[in-house]
Amino acid sequence: MHALANPTRFLRIAKPATDWLLLIGLALAIGGMAAGLTLSSPDYLQGETVRILYIHVPSAWLGMAGWGGIAAASVSQLVWRHPLAAVAGRAIAPAGATFAAICLISGSIWGRPTWGTWWEWDGRLTSMLVLFFLYLGYIGLAGAERERGGEGRIAAIYGLVGAINLPIIHYSVLWWRTLHQGESIGLTGSTIDNSILWPLPLTMIGFTCLFGAVVLMRIRAQLAETKVEARIRRMSQ
Amino acid sequence: MNPWPFVVGAYSVAVLLTALLVIWAFASMRRAEAAADALTRK
């Protein structure tokens, strides 16, 4: 981690990585969505609406993983004072918020024909909505702190406190058995038939690569902006 | 109930928001790096 603290060294790796993540992400996400829409089997109970799974599951994973990344960056900043940690946290937040929003919207659209309702104050839905609002709060707080010349410690503490919501989202389907179905995909296997499941790894990896590319692009943008600000400050002295 | 408008609607939202995110991140990166390069050349 500390080997990447030097921005020059970081950019040497980040520049080619951005292009590769973008290309692989686009290819897999588009391929996976096309396969999910046309080639996979419909579900015997849900019918064609099961196809929403191929965008809903990756967006849920990325919404949660994004906050996991913010929490890791927060620890890195508070404990080791890693110079890129605050930059990484600010870079992750818009991408995480976008995928949390996609998860909420796609879930709501799936819910209407399947459950007969657009929204229910169910444990999983509500905790995911809380995550989306946490992202908005983090974006506002980290941005305001940066403008005031702060090191981002308040945002880092907020990022760590907000991580309490991650196990709540994960276990919500076990703690409150209301509308959202239980876990159907785990580390050891899945209850979904392979004829339906197979495009999912494509969209999972594809959207994850796109998420990684967006985070790297945001870090690069912030490093360049910091460079410009420092130069202007030096010139004005 | 015809499921396809819901499926198409969900995919449209996902593609649109992801595309906006990628384009915004790419454009802001190019703009910032171009400004930094221009300042270095001065």
C-alpha cells in the first residue's frame, strides 16, 4: 500500500490500468447484459423479470463494496496517514452512490411485477436506502472538508461509522424476514439454476472493472487538480 | 402483466447511469490532466 504513496509511482500503474479496466469492463458488462437479455432462460415462477438480476446483483455488490473501500481508506488514513487514502475515499463515493441508486431503482422496478409494489419498508430495502443517503452525506462532507483545506479526518470517521450499515444490509434478510428473499448466492454455491445464473459472473466482473476504472479516473483527476492548485499557490506567493 | 417494459426500464436506468458516471469521470480526468500538463509546460 505504502509503495503507492508516491503519486508518480501510482500514476505509472494507474494510467494503463484505467484503460484496461475500462475496455474489459465495457466488453464484459455489454456482453453479460446482452446474454442476460437474450440467451439465458426465464425463471419458472418470475418469468422474464428474472433478467433484472444481471444488473441488480452487481449494483448491490458494488454499492456495498464501495463503502467497504471507503472504510478501508478511512482506516488507512486514520492509522497510517496514507497520503492517497482521502483521495481514494472521495473517488469511490460517487461510483458507490451511483451503483447503490441503480440497485434501488432496478429492485423497485423488479418489485412491481413480482411483489405487486414499487417499494416496501423492508429491512433490506431500507438499509440499502440508508447506504445511498450515507454516500450523499460522505460526498458532501468530504467535499466541504477538502474546500476548507482539511485532511479529511472527519470524513474518514464518518466512513468508519457508516460501515456499521454493511453487516445490517447483509444480514437484514435473516434478521427481518419480510419481503426481500433470503440469500440465493453465497461463497459456497447458489440456489439459482445454472441456465439462469451463467451471465451473472460476466456482469459482476464487467461492472466491477468499470467501477475500478471510474475510481482510478477520479483519483487521477484529483491528483491533477491538486498539482494545479499547488502550482497556482506557489506562483501567487 | 407484460414483464418486458419493466426489464427494459431497469436495463435503461442501469446503462444510462453507468454511462453518465463513466463519461463524467473520464471528462473530468482529461480536463484536470490537460490543465496540469499545460501548467507544467509553461
